Amino acid sequence: MTNYDSDPDWDPYNQDDFDFTANLTIDDVYVLYYSVTEAIRLWPGAPARPFQEQVHLSYMKDYLYRMILEHKMTIDVDTP
């Protein structure tokens, strides 16, 4: 788990940590996207939660949305 308090310069776009692979269905991606969106909407703000956490959630939301768009484009291309 990232300790946002120990590294104020943490950047979700530039991580040298471990990379993980997971097999997700598009339904899984939609559920994760909804969950992250709700976490952002309900985020209590700093100092209750570290500011970097909101940055990380926004990064995750964008990444999940790219997955959704890629799926939609693939469906449109594959469907005659």
C-alpha cells in the first residue's frame, strides 16, 4: 500500500513499483470505474485523507475509462 504521507512528491504516472496483471471482464471494469468514481465523489478531502490519494483515484478513473473506450471501439469494429 502506498504511504502518501511519506512521499509528498508521489506521482501515479511515474511509478517504478511492481506491476500486476489481472484478467477482468468488461463488467468488472465497469464496476471498478463506478467504485472509483464514487470514492472520488465521497472523498473527504485533506487533511482527513492525503491529497495524493485523490490524485491516484483520478489516475485510476482515467485508466479504467480508457479500458471502457477501448472495449467500445473494439465492439464497434468487430460488429458488422
